[in-house]
Amino acid sequence: MCGIVGYIGYQDVKEILLRGLEKLEYRGYDSAGIAVLNENGVHVFKEKGRIADLRRIVDPNVKATIGIGHTRWATHGAPSRVNAHPHQSASGRFTLVHNGVIENYEMLKRDYLADVEFRSDTDTEVIVQLVEQFVRDGLTTEEAFRQTLSLLKGSYAIAMIDAENEETLYAAKNKSPLLAGLGDGFNVVASDAMAMLQVTNQFVELMDGEMVIVTSENVTIQTLNGETVERKPFTAELDASDIEKGTYPHYMLKEIDEQPFVTRRIIQKYQDEHGGLTIDQAIINEVLNADRLYIVACGTSYHAGLVGKQLIESWAKIPVEVHIASEFSYNMPLLSEKPLFLFISQSGETADSRAVLVQTNKLGHKAITITNVPGSTLSREADYTLLLHAGPEIAVASTKAYTAQIAVLAILAATAAKAKGLELDFDLTKELAIVANVMEMLCDAKEEMENIARDYLTLTRNCFFIGRAVDYYVCLEGALKLKEISYIQAEGFAGGELKHGTIALIEDGTPVIALATQEHVNLSIRGNVKEVVARGANPCVISMRGLEGDGDRFVIPAVHPDLTSLVSVVPLQLIAYYAALHRGCDVDKPRNLAKSVTVE
Ligand code: M6R
């Protein structure tokens, strides 16, 4: 969701900005733009659509060594060239890009900018017009920038240039992600490190309420009170090849295929000196000290949380509630006496989850973030972090992060169980290693999954996923994968719930994908399949070896019954991928969606 890049140095900036924006494409966007500054003034290029469309309109003859760029995911005002960033002040002196939402923009317009003619429908334009207004009133650019920031309510990451000063780039952050990157003779800002890995791997974290004055030689971080902040840089441990597709046609397919490797890496990262799996003792102490765990997450991460609840409750015997973050914020349940919060977020930047963390921090409750991104907002603001070690997930549809989240939750559950003297009767390291091997076999079954997608999903307008127990949770995830990338209306249901209403939707040929990996509900789910078949459904049963029945379309090699979610999701991910592919959808960048949802 919206991405920002900025560069000041000695190289021609256009290509650096465009390449940076391409690396941010995965976040989701509907328009893009860049502004560069040279001795002839500011040159703004912006376009609705893809970076490729923007590239076509950028004048190759304009050379500059300072500039800013932006990918926009529309919130205020439709996706259009006019609403695309960068935005300029009335005189054209100041040019600015912004990620986030300015909640009080209407009030600011009314109170400070009544005489200004606005060109766009965005909340962003208020920021750049305010800077100009304060400069007209006699402030320097730096003072005007600070004064403007102090008036803003909401979330922002901002980069700004001043046509009268080729030597300085201004940036600021509050709630939306922004990093400064350091180079030799140049410096950069970016929404995430991936965008600027092309020029540096040295970055400095920025905190909420900070502004940054960037020149080609220095990055000066200040609070809004003008106090200088010293902060050490860190090395972004990303390999440029991690963020390339290589020979894969889509990131989603690459990331599905990475799941066996990620599972093995998690085993390695969480291994203790005796070969067992373990979690930091301080985290386990918090878990044991709590009388109830509250898992808070969105989308796929929420679905992983549902599986996590089952593992923690059945292995460690600790009660767990799982909540959708956007609901929790406004409808907080009655909390237990000693709650412990577990935030699950691939990106670590999801605004809905962050809003809950802000609330629970205020209430003084401890929190653990399970995330793929070290240094992300949710990681920084929680007391503890458990990393997924999944490598960058670029496709909007989350795949490897889901299985990584479940694997880490399984290790947490097992470690907490052990600490309570509740030893598991199996070796989790060995069982996760088996899971990784089975994932590999499933990734090799692409042809079968492509055939299922072709046979069941080519012409349909809807599809149901049914399962019981943990299979139900995986069905929710399978349905989300299918709908978000193929636009087929897909829903996951508990098998036994169909007859309470949903069965009315079954018509001749309606595809129903059923999961059957759990012995204790195998007969029941097969009964549910019969019910839908009797109403004309076209069933596709995916079962686990040992539980298979006549006519099952695919049988997954067996894994430990408590870990089936880690493997049963893989066929569903592949089916969704091929369904989207055959329908001509943009698999990695589905419509209306963003990878990192940084607005509430
Ligand atoms: O980064 P997060 O895990 O917090 O993101 C939460 C959801 O936005 C995300 O899982 C979303 O549902 C995925 N696009 C689904 O594939």
C-alpha cells in the first residue's frame, strides 16, 4: 500500500527512483509518479496504472541527482493522474509524496488554506500547501516542514523537495513505514529496504514523530521539537536475489515452492544445542504467566492464528482467543486477568493490528509479535518478537508466511507445553522435517493441481471449501487464496454448518472442495460431501493418506495429524494460482488489494 522512495547524491536519479518503485510494486498501487529537481526546476511525471506506464512518459533527457517517487493506493480520491503523487504547492516550489492518511485534512484546509485552490482530491495536497503557506509567513523550509508536521493528525511517511534547494531532501514518519538509507556520496529514503537494496544495504530506522534532513553527505534525524537523534545504522540482511523472480513466471509460484525450504530454515533457526526446538525463555515465561492468550491478526495471518489456537490449547493447555484486528479495536472483548497478546503479521506493518497493539500497550499488557520483517512497526512496539525467517514475500497472496506462522506457533506451543511438564509424545523436529518433505512432494504435483483448477474452476462463478476441525481453518485460507487472486466468489465453511443455510446455494455443478485430513471427523466430512452431491455439487475431495476414500481427487502423503494444516494448504494455494492464471488474472497483483495494508 503506497510506497515512497527518495534519493539525493551524484547519480542520475530517474532510474534509481523507477527501479525502487518497481521493488515496491508488490505492496499494491494504482498510480505512480516521480519528481526530479535540476537547475531548470522540478520535473514531475505521474501516471495512472503501472510503473511501466510511468516509464513511458518519463523524459529521458531530463537529468537530475535529487528526486522523490511514489506508488499510490487510492484512499482519498479516485485513482487518476491528478490524484497521483507527487503533489505540488500552489507556486510549484514544494513537491511532496505521502503514504498514510491525514485524518484532519479537512479541518486544516478550512483553518489554514481557505484561499488556496486545490488541484486534487487527496488529503496529501494539504501537507504541501501548508508548507508553502508557512514559508510565505516567513519560516525557513525546515521550520515550515516541522510546523506542518506538528499540525498533522493521522499516519504519514513523507518525502519532500524544495525547488530552491537542490542540496536537501526532507522526510518524516508517523505510523507509516519509512527508512533512511546511507551511501557513499548519496543518501536515500524508502518505505522498505528492498526498494533501495540496489544502491545500499545500510539503513537507519526512523521512529514515529521524527523528521529527517537528508543531504548527499548526511542524514540528520530530529524530533518535532528540533532535538537531534543519534541512531546507529543496521545492515539489511536481504539478498538481492531474494527479491527477484528468477525463472518463475510469478512470485506467488516461487513463494509456494519456497515453503519446504522455509520450514527447514525455521527448524534450524529455532533449534537448541540438543537438536530440540525452543523459544526464548523470556517469552515462554510470559506465556506461562498469562491466564489467556489473545491472538490478533488479519486475513491469512488470522487464519494461521486459528490453527495456532488449536495447537496451543491442545499441547500446552492454555486458553486462546483469536480475534480479527479491525474488530478488536472497536469492540474489545472482556479481557482475562492476565492476558498476553500475540500479534501475527507477515509485514509487521498492518494498521489494523497496530491499532490494537497501541491500545494494549496503553493498557499495560505484554505483547509478542510474530512477523517476517525484523524492525517492522509491530515488532518494535511489542515486547518480544518471533521471526518467521521466510524471506521477503512479494506476491500479494500470502503463502509461505502462512505456513511459517503455523510452524513458529507450533514451536511456541510445544515449548510452552514442555515448560509446563506436558511433554509431547512425538518429536516435533522430526515431524516438521517430514512436513518439509511432504511440502516438496506437493510442490511437485503442480500438474495435478492445474488439472483440478481447469476441471472445476474454469467457468464457475463460485466455489465452496468445506472441512471440519483444523481442515475448516485451512478451508478459510483456501477460499481466501482463491477469491483474492481469481475473483471467483469462494467461501470456506465448517462441513456441519452447510445444512444450516449455505446448502441452499448448491446448484448443479457447483464446485465443492472438501478437505479430509482428520481421522476423528473423516466420516462426518464425507457425509457432508454426500449432502452436497445429492444437491448437484461437483465434489473435489483432497484427503490424507490413510483416510482416503473412493473417488478422492488427490491424496496427500501423511504427516502428523496435528500438523496437517502445513501441508493441506499447499494444494489449495496451487489450485488458486492455476485458477487465476487460466482466467487471465494478474496473479501477483490482484485488483483492489495491497500487500502491506497500512491504513485502517
Ligand atoms: O502483513 P499481514 O500478515 O499483517 O497482512 C494481513 C493481511 O492483509 C494478509 O494476510 C492478506 O489477507 C493476504 N493478502 C492474504 O493473502
